Amino acid sequence: MESTDLGKRLESAFVDRVEWTARSQKRLYVSIAPAQLYPVFDWLRENIPGFRLGTSTGIDLREGVGVFHHFVVNGMPLVVTLKVIASKPDPRVPSLAAKIPSARWIEREMAEMLGIEFEGHPDPRRLLKAEAFSDIYPQRRGFDTRAFKESIGERLDF
């Protein structure tokens, strides 16, 4: 299956709820609202044999905080990225961790580093940061490395 074929199938299954771009025959990007994550994911898992999570990434964008789940298809050179943009200052996205256990750690990392709340995450414990830094998000655009280093007494020349 090629990315364009899958994009057209998604478009017909989710009329006016998905936007897709095929960057090549092997790469499909699907933009969805947070509320569409579960329905689109469930449809893909049911209709594409071998559909599994490769990894997820988060990025602070001008228009919100992006959560990109990158899926691969066993036996095919196809990668599908589900792109969800959550609103600032309090970004919230449904958690895939209950449906895909391998998403647990990466969602916990994105929660701490970008301040995303993954709604329904089965284990939202801290993973990386000390409790004292719970409201500091080092991967957000406004993070001031110099001010942070000064606040913890670290040398600025490193």
C-alpha cells in the first residue's frame, strides 16, 4: 500500500476530520484534532495489518504543542505520522499508552519536557525531572537556559 492510497481511504472514512499529505510513496502525514486521535488510530489498527508504533515526538510550535506519533507497517516501507496540535498554555492530548503500552515512557517524557497532559495515561509518574522543577519545561520555546543555570547555581560557561 502506498501513502496516497491510505490517505484517500482515511479521507473517505473521516470526512472533514483529517488532513493528509503524502511526502512520498512511503511517508504519510495525517493532521487531526486531539478528539480524533482514538478514532483514527483505532481505524488504522483495524484496517492496516502490522500497524505499530515506531516512536513519538513532541515539539513546541508557534500554533501550539505538537505531538507526532510515528507508526510503521510491518513488511511495508510505509511510515504514517499522526499529527496532533494541542493548544497552549495548557496542552492536552489523549494518551495512547492504554492502547499501546510502548507509548508509556515517551508520553511521560514529553509530559515533563513540554508540559503536555496526556489524558488517561495509566502511569503519569515523573520520569526525568525532580519535583522542584515540575513547572519548568526545558523543550518549550520560552525556556531560558541561562536563567535556569543561574537559578540552580550552575556555571554559565558550560
